[in-house]
Amino acid sequence: MRAHSTLTRRLLASTVPVALLLGLGANPGLADPMIGTNINGYGIPGAIDTPSAEMLPDATLGATLNYSDLSRKNALVFQILPRLTVALRYARFDSRPNGNSETRDHIWDRSFDLRFQFLDEDPDGWMPAMAVGLQDFMGTGFYSAEYLVATKTINPRLRVSAGLGWGRLAQDGGLGSPFGDRPGPDTEEGGKPNVDQWFKGEVAPFISATWQANEKLALTAEYSNDIYACETGIAEECPRGVWLSDKDELKNNINLSASYQLGENYQVSGYLLGGNHVGLQFSVAMNSSQAPYPSGIEKAPAPVRPRVAPSADPDGWSGAWSADPTAQPAIQKVLSDALDKEGQTLESMSLSANRAEVRIRNRRYMQGSQAIGRTARLMTRALPPSVETLVITTSEDGLPTSSVTLRRADVERLENSEASQIANVAVISDADPRPGDLTYTDGLFPRFRWALKPYLSTSIFDPDEPFRYEVGAEAVAEYEFVPGLVLAGTVRQRVLGTTKQEAPGNLTVEEYEDMDTDYDENGVPRVRSDSRMYAGNSSPTIPRLTLSWYAKPTETVYTRVTTGLIERAYGGVSTEVLWWPTNSNLAIGAELNRVKKRDFRDVFGFRDYEVTTGHLSAYYTFGYGIRGQLDVGQYLAGDKGATITVEREFANGWRVGAWASKTDLSDEEFGEGSFDKGVSISIPLGWGTGEPSLRRVGGDIRSLSRDGGSKLRVEERLYDKVRDSQAGKLYQGWGRFWR
């Protein structure tokens, strides 16, 4: 094989993986991606250990549990875009004593995968689907591999995949190194993309075939050059040199499996690796577009009430009623009661002979457009016939965000039409922050709300204990003095759990407290690495107790000031300003905080460490429900840098995102992981129950808790508070306007 120039090798090694990200805007002329049903041992569509060019249905969230005597691999996979698959894996394998830890004889390793399908198959021709992928592309690289793969449907029951693999997929049967030698991974600190490894070293072929025996059973065979060289001791050198390497070698390169579909979402598989190693796998996949209750099970809204003819109500049509001072209070009371039954709070109202504006707080519906639609219906039933202009303004804790203006005649005319038709005649604008002639609903303020409920706190992906949990009771209370001035707090009492108070490093709790310092050996403030010192309290804790003031000084500017116990580890003052016109895809924000570290046990006590932290932030909403965010500023440890966040939100409320922060801390100062990164998942509770609700389940998943790149955890930040009532989000969920 002719050797490539150094420049050619570098271009090929860099531009192929970069295409994974640049290809997000896939050519609209392409057909729909090839969809696969079989999940391989790494948690992505494929055969057994080799990949395919198949995708999962868009917005599918899946998980796998894979076990054999060679490894244990647990993975989360998400089809973030129709052609882009991402996976987060957590794998365990045995290690030599003291190879990686003085206390463990095994390693839990975290890894990420990316796969992009850049070509779809031609079902009537010879062209296959093709994809490029990066497997375990940063950090320790225990399972590091890159590949190009093609998949072709031979007939409705048979699909064949073939490709070329590097790294893990080329441990045997190499054909040469077309792009240069493959350096070993940098495992001193880990967590960095191993760019210099991508598509380097030996390349080897792989091939697989899957036969769909019937609707439930699929049989797969593959030829793989992943021969588990480190696990079986064949390889002389393996990452970190900690593999136990005492397993039997594979007898051959053939792997076989049988997969059985259990209902629509579950799959169980048994497989044989190399003729002598048996394994089992369980997979689950949920498609966000296929909710258990697609239309919801909420009660139908009240129908629109068409106005009577002018001859039947001449006083109502003339507007003479507006001169009666008792008219608005009576109408506002009737409308307030009706909205309350629909899960809306009528905050204030203005009323004239031909125009009515209501400011509502949506307490129930995930899609703000559904709350607006139901409010419009009720307004047609409560208002005199002369009122033609309906203005529905969404309020978030006293912040008027956006106003939807409708002609009453359009509401009456289009009730039984598609939601897009009412969207075409609706006008969404920035809400006027001035109260004008708005009248607050009697008895609404001050408002006191409270709830007593159980809580579950979990921690995953820790090398010492992969899953930790805490269960207890939580009391939440909120007192709103006037619109925008809110006192809120939470009290928790732990009942049981595996989470316990622990000191960082190898110190005991007593030793760490005796040191009386909030700095590590490198002089970096311990702003998060000692977070377990706040856990395991048997006495009640107060995670949050704050007084917040929200205001809107102009039509496009929002402000917030929060003071008190802001989060479990910090108290102080947090200020924020956000510029966001309702019809703009761009928002700009700034936040400045002065906080002090809280005591580990005394809920009202503080330690010596205090810091000023803050960021300038830019938010942009792209097409396809994708949101990007850039934060630049100073973090809790005093380090300076930036955070990039990318999130996709689906029409049904699912949110999946990822973030990465890089600051001026060196790799040594930051520690294992090199920089802060993680993924987030947020699923509306109503998606699974069918009942309308604003509650969500999910959270952040990060590989490690480090001090660098750590931000203050402030609840009710302005962007998150107002995002659901901005024009872009309202239009995204407009299909539920008439629901």
C-alpha cells in the first residue's frame, strides 16, 4: 500500500471526525436514515461487538446492561439527531491489585461514543447506508476505536454490515497503518479527546449479518478482530497496565448471538464470543415521540361559546356595560374561578368595551400554548360580546413574559380547524412590564404554598461505588409577598440510603475537619471535591432558603436578585440580568454572585472560603429544537474560562444536552478528567402518566465531581424561568392549542 504524506494523514485523521459535528445539518435531500433494531455490546446499533450503519429512531433514549466474564458494560444511548447517535458507557473489568487503586481489584471506566450516518442506502440499487464513528474517543481509551461501516438490506429479513476499524477493532488481522502509527492514550489525567489516535495504527476489516427469524427473534453472526487482547493477556501493553489478563483466549474471531424482543421497548440477548465466552445483555429503548398516552388523558376543555346576535343582546354588543363599576370585578371573579379549575391562576386583568387582557400563571400544562388555548376558550364564555380583542399574557412569578393577541372572531371561527390556522392569525409580542390599568385578582397576594413529599437523591458513575442513593422526606414552602418578591425554602430529613459523609482523598471525616482548610494540595479551593462532606446527615438540612426579587424594567429585559442559602454548599447574594425579546432566537445574560461556603453540619453556619463568581452568557436557538449556550467568566474556585452547552428539546418536552467547561486550571490542578463535562436528561412527568404536569424527572450525569469549572447552583435562573413562554417555544408546541 502506497504511503500517504504527513499532510494527507493529518487531514484524513482530523476531517473525518470533525464531519460528525459539521454534518448536523444533514442534506435535506437524503432519505430517512436506516433504522436498526439490534443493540450491540457497546450500547449502539450493531451486531455483537461490531457496529453497523443503522440508526435508532430519532429522539430514542436507550440503556443496556451487558455481562460476560470478560467485562461488564452499562450504557446510555441517545439518538440526538436523526443521523447522530451518542452513547455514554460505564464499564467494569478486573484489574491487578494496586494497579489502579489501593482499595479496589477492579476498574469502573467511563467512555463516550459518537456515530454519524452520512449516507443512506438506496433500497432499489446497490448503494448501502454508511456511517463513521468514534468509540471511547477521550480519556483512558480502554475501548478506543474508530470505524467506517456500510450496511445493506439484502432482503426484508437479512441485513449485512461490513467495515474497517482501528484501535480496539484492529487487535488482529491488521492490513497496515495507512494514516500512521497509533500512539498510546494519555492516561495520566484522562478526560481529553484522543485526537492524535483517531484513525491511526493498524486497520482491520469486520463483517456481520443479522437474520430476522420472525417478529421477535433475530440471529446474528459476525467476524470481529476485537479479540480481547488485554483481557486475555495476549497484548503486551494495555492502558495503565492494570488489566488482570487471566481469562481464556478466544478460540476464533467468530461471535454468535440470539436476540429476543420483549414487547415494543425491551430486548434480551445471549451471545458467544470466540467460541468459548458466554454473555447476556438486556436493552431498553424509549422513543420520546411514542408516549404511552400520545393525546394525554386530561379532561377536554370547555368549548368556545359563539356570541349571540346583536339583536339578542344589544347592551352587551354596545359596550354600555363597561360603564358599570361592578362589571369587571364580577367578570374577573367568574373567569378566575374557571381558570383555576383549568390549572391556571388569573393574576390580573384589564377590561374595556372592546379589549380584554389577562395575565395568567400556568400551573399545569407543559406546553404553554395549551394553557393559552384553554384560556382563550374561557374568555369567550365569560366576556360580553362587544369584547373583540383578547390578549393573554403569560406571567412567571410576576414577570410578564409574552403576550398573545387574538381576534375573538378568529377564535370562534377556527375552533374546529387545525392549530396552524389559529397560529397564523395570532400575534405574539413582548409583554408590557407596566401594570397600566390591570387589576390584581382579589385575595391573590400575599400567596403561600407548601408541599410535603418524598425525595430521592442519586449519584452514579463513581469509581468507588457506582450507585449511591438517599431517600427521605422534603418540605417545600413559598411565600410571595407581592408579584415578583418570593421567599422560598426547602427542609429535608434523610430516612435511609447508601450516601454517607466522606472526605476527599484518603482522609477520614475527622482528619479533614481537623485540617480546617478549603484548599487541596495544589492550592485549588475545594468547591466541589468535598461535596460528600454535606451528605449523610441524620438531622434535618436546609438545602435552600432564599428571598428573590424578579423584575422586568423594559419589555425585553429581565432581572433577578437572590439572597440567602442559595444551595447546600453556598450562601450569599446572586444577581442576574437577561435581555431576550420574545421573537428572538438570541438571548444575552449576565450574572454576578458573591457567596460563602456553608458549614458541613450547621445549616446556618459558614466556613472561611468566599468568592466572587459570575458569567456573561449567550443563548441561541437553532433549528430542530437545538439550543446552544456559551458562558464566559469566573467560576467558584476562582478559575476563569468558558462553558459550552448544547441541548435539544423535542416538541413533547424531552430535553437532552451536553456541556463542557475549560478554565485556566492546568491538568494537574484540575485532576482526573482534565476538564468538566457531562450530559443532562430531562423528561416531563406527563409524558409517562398522560396527566398534564409541569414536573420533570432526570438530572445531570457527569463522570467526576471536580473543582475546576464549577458554577453556583441557582434555582430559577431567568433563562429557564421565561423560556417556556417565549414565542419560539410557544410555536413549537402550538399543536396543543386546542387540546
